[in-house]
Amino acid sequence: MANIDVKDLLNAGVHFGHLTRKWNPNMAPYIYMERNGIHIINLYKTAAKIEEAADAMKKIAASGRKILFVATKKQAKDIVAEKAGSIKMPYITERWPGGMLTNFVTIRKAVKKMAAIDRMKKDGTFETLSKKEKLQVSRLRAKLEKNLGSITDMTRLPGALFVVDIKREHIAIKEAQKLKIPIFAMVDTNSDPRDVDFVIPSNDDASKSVDKILSLVTESVAVGLKERQSEKDAENKGEEEVAAPALETAEVEKAAPVKEAKPAKKVAPAKKAAKTQEAEKVLEAAAVVETEPAKEEAAPEVETKEEGEAPKEA
């Protein structure tokens, strides 16, 4: 995030605090001086605090969690709705619904009821109702849209809370403290900064001041969302690159049996050698068998000689 220009904050009137008689002593470290009965906020400290808060909010946005923006005062509600809507973050600009955070399950039921009414209008069941029932359902839908229409996409508790004027939104602050949700807030000189995790000392009554602070904050949130999107794209590319070699190896494995058939032919000479050895053994055995009758035939010749010699001796 670029360095914040103190002159821009000065031109936006961020430095104007409340009357000195309405001040909170805990805001003393952020007060620069007193002029005409009004405290002047130290804008150098404001700029440092904005950078700190913007960096933390960018990390929260990059992690994929939502940041709930809260501002119900007239000077800030339209600005908050515009800025938060531009980065697709939930916001509350009407009355803070009690139990918005501590009883989040019930709030979600109300949001689902709004979705059920929309389904009735789509599938035609809304037309089967009587005129009085249609009027009641339409009024209920308008009331839910006004109070909860901006949080329809918030399916779980937010990762952080950004509040304009913590004195006015003290119920939201208490609920966030109970659930240990980080709180970012524009804190004026009449408020207690100890209730906030990330303090932005600034004028929370002037619309120019609110617009300037929210512009700086939402820019950092948008950067965090872009980083998250780029990480997702990188992961998808990595998965595709991993999947490609897997397909190649699968094709190689399918073709492998054809290549393995070739070495089988190389083994054939060994089988031929074995067959030739067996053939030689058979031939040797046959030769032995053929020589045996020759010896048997020689025997009668000897006997005939012996028979011929016998008469001579007589």
C-alpha cells in the first residue's frame, strides 16, 4: 500500500475532533492540540494507524474471510454501502439487529426465509395466496431486504468488524468482543479506544472524512482479494501441470506390454539352445541303442568258432 499523504487527510477534515468538554482522556495520545474549544487529532499518528489497519485487513481478506462493515449514522451509511459493496463485503447500514453475531444461527434463518419467499415467487406458489397474504409476505420480504439484504452471502461469522462511531455501535462492539472478533474502527476524541483492536483516530462525523478513510481501507482489502485469486489460479495451474504427466505415464503404461513383447523374442535362442542340447542327448542315446545290437551280433560268431573247433579235438 502506498504511503498515505497527510495533506489529503487534512483536506478531508480527518483532524477535527469533538469539543474539549466531551473528550475521553484515553484518546490523549492521539490528540495534537486544542483550538477554539475543539481537539485536533494528530494526523501523523492517524496515517500510521491507517497503514497498520489496512495491512491487517488485507491479510484477513487474503485468507478468504469476510469483513463486516457497520455504520448506521446518516453521514456514513451511504458511503459504507457503496464502498463495501464495491469489494463484495457484507455491511449493516440500518439498525443493528440484536444478536447479529452472538445469535448468528437465528439471523441465518431469517435470511433463508427471504430466500424461501423468492422461491415462492419463482415457482408460482405466491400467486395462489390471497390478496392479504400476498401483501403480508411482500412487506416481510421488504423488511428483511432492508435489514439483512446486504449479508445474504455471509454464511458464517465474519473474520473482522469495521465500525464507524463506536459509541453509536456499542452493541456491535460488545458482541464482537464476546466472540473475540477483531475490531477495526474510526475512533473520535469522545470515544474509548480501549474497546477497539485497531484504532484509527479520526473524525467520524464528517462524510468527507469517512469517505477518505474507507477509500484507503477498501483499496487494501481489494488488494488482498486479488492476491487470493492469484493464489487460486496458481494452484489450478499446478494441478493441471501435475495431471498432464500423470496422463503421459498412463499412456506409457498402456503401451508398455507391446514393448515388453520384444525381449521375449530375444529369449528364444536360449530355448533353441536347450532344444539342441536335448536333441544331442537324444541322438547320443540313440547311438548307444544302435551300438548295443552290434555287440549282440558278435556273440554268435564266437560261438560258431567254438563249435567248429570242437570236432577237431575229437
